[in-house]
Amino acid sequence: MADDKKFVDGMIVKRKPKAPDFVKCSLSFKCADFVTFMKANHKKGWLNVDLKMSKGGKLYAEVDTWEPEAKEGGDWGGDTPTAKPAPTDDRDYSDGDPDGSEVPF
């Protein structure tokens, strides 16, 4: 696995000190930057993001680039997959939402 990390543009992850324990973090989106980032980094209409904590204790968002290895015949690699794959969506979102229901921001 490569050590190339891709941090999410237009998204800020933070923990509010006075938030109750059941609120794990807050996400803030700078919509124009985030939409541009999503369009440039999605795979088949999905963008998987991991919320992580740095060694210094700061929360951050990183693109999850994990992909299963395919066996011959299209089966998942290995006997048991380690993670359930994201649902597939064959629509092309590179020029916006093709069915006309654009993201509201």
C-alpha cells in the first residue's frame, strides 16, 4: 500500500470541546471546493472518506483509496473480503448528476 495520502479539499473535521460524548465530530464543508474535489476524485459516483486522528490529536479527513483485488472471472480476491465494497452506480457524474437532480449547493 502506498503512503500517498489524499486529504479532502473543502472539508474540515473538528471536535467541539463542549459537545456531548455522543457527538464524535463536526464536519464543515466549503461547498464550491468540496464539490470540485468530489467531481475530481469520485469512483463511479462514490467518494469514500476516512475520518482519522493525527499523532498530535487533530482530526482530519483522508480519501479511502482501498480497492479489492479481483480474481479471474471477476470474483473478489481472497477467501473472505476484509471490507464490504461500496454499492455500484454506473452513472457518470463527471458533468454533474445525469438525472437532473443536481446537488443542492
